[in-house]
Amino acid sequence: MIMESKQDHLFDTQEKQWKAIKEKEASADGKFFYAVQTTGVYCRPTCASRLPNPKNVRFFSNAKEAEEAGYRPCKRCRPDQAAERPEQTERILSACAMIEQAEACPTLPVLAKSVGLSPFYFQRLFHKSVGITPKQYFAQKRAERIRAKLSSDETVTDAIYNAGYGSSAQFYSQAAGTLGMKPSQYRNGGEGVDIWYAIQPCSLGWVLIAATRVGICAIEFGDHPQHLEKALKNRFPVATCREGDPFFTKWVKETLAFIEHPGNDFKLPLDIQGTIFQRKVWLALREVSSGRRVSYTEIAKRIGQPKASRAVAQACAANRLAVAIPCHRVVRKNGDLGGYRWGMERKRKLLNREGRKS
């Protein structure tokens, strides 16, 4: 057993502990510690350092055990030091519990008032403790509920209502971009996953649109339809790829319409997979309105990592959902367009098109 409290069951296996580390669960802080064999350092579960390779991770019940095993404390999260303000941790845990139980994300003033802090200080403390904003935390927890329901319920509609959404419209507006097939399924080439796809001509050349039953998993531009199809099947070699389906045909039409007539919101659900950092970048990109341009540096500042502009550029390059996650709106600080996965001419056309409509 890792700790003596009523929350023992939350972190009583290494699988649960690793999940808490990946999601930087605030409630895991102090419940256990982890060490990285390749660096010789041990950390809190909520440490903001880059996620290590799980093969190199060891778990400990307390800091003393980690140090006796030869590991030194992380200089970033200071696992050898007691929290300076334990009451602050309790306030954040209370806010997390409130968010997890809510059907709609509580507003910042409501959350701050519930724990006796000003909205500004609460927002800063929450982000520092949890690593994401309250709004992002709500989206993450809602996504976990809908994933669980999609695994157990017979239809997507049943899952939407049983997860607490008042309507399918509410689900699509709030949950878009928060779902994803299991990481193991991505790693295994889409094993056990049905993928519907279509390749259509558009004003930017050819576009491949692919989706699982959860949402759109790829929007990719290309010059040759055969190359797009081959790339999809190479990415998901053991998935069952299908063409044509009534629900998917509707998604294809809506996606094509969005490409030709861009707006601020892509309403369809997305099935995406990425690191925590990539998800932060992609979420920030989805908040950039049509017709606007932002720099890599500005996005880095928005996610609380002002020195990570190069990593932001890499996250943009890793995006496989063109237009839905509008990485084309990110440019260099000096105004140059920078790079684009699907070619600079397409980026220029998208920006010019949005500029005319803004």
C-alpha cells in the first residue's frame, strides 16, 4: 500500500501511478514519488518536467525510500521539501473535486470563491499545481467519462447522455478535441479500430478525411489521392479501413464546407492523440479566431511555457488535423509565415481566405 488514507485505492498499482504522472493529477501529490533511472532523479507525480520513458521509471512510497535507493531530489518540483502552504493544496484538491462533479465547467469566479481565493490568484495557483487551466481540467475529466461510456454503452448517443451531457449538441460543442482512441491502439497501428475515410478534391488540392466512431482522426492535404490513401494505411496498418457510411458522409460534407468557408469553430468531434504538451498547444490553437495570426512565441506564452517556442513549432508540425486544429494561423515572430506540414502555398491560401472573411 502506498499511503494510509481513504484515497489509497486511487494509486495502489503502478499502472494507476503512471496514469497519475501522465495526467499530472493534483490529488496524487504526496501520495507517492517516482524516480527516473537514466537521470538519477526522483520527482513528485505532478512535476512539470518532461514525461520520462515508463521503462525507466521506479515508484516509491516516500522521499526517504527514493533517496535510500540512490536517487537525488528534482530541483524543479523539490520532492524532498514539504509543501510550503499545505492548505493551498487542499484548496486546489477541493476545486478539482468540484470540477469533476460538475456537468458544466464552473466559472473561474465561482471556483475561486468556493475555496476563498481571488480569481486571479486561484487561476495562477491552479495552473502551477495541476499544470493546466481549470477549463482544460474539466475537458480532460469529461473526456475520461465519455471514453468510459463509449466502451460500455451500446451507441454513441447513449454514451453522450449517460456521461452527463444534456444533448448531443452540448457534447459536440464541449467535447470536440478531447477524445481519442487508446494510446496503445495508436502504437499498435490502430489494432481493433474501424476507420472510415474519403479522399475528395477541394480548392487546396486533394484532402483525406478519416474518422473512427469517436470522431475525425485525420484531415490531410495532398497532391495525389493514392499517396494520401497509402499514408493513412501505413499509419494504421492493422485498422479496418472502410469507405462510405451515412454518418461519415455527413462529416465529410461538413469538413469540406469548413475548408472552403472557414470560421471560428469546427463543430465535429475529434479523435486525436498527442503528448500533454502537444495537446496544450493544439487547444491553444483552437482558441485563435479565424483571420488572426499568432506567433509561436505567443502560443508558448499562452500555455505557460514562454521559452518553448521551438517545441510549439514542433507540435504544430505534428498536427494531422488540418484546419480543425488551425496550425496555419501560427507564424514567426517577425511576420514570416514559417513552415506548414502541407506546403506553404496552402498555408498562404488559407490565411488569405480567412483574411478576406474577417
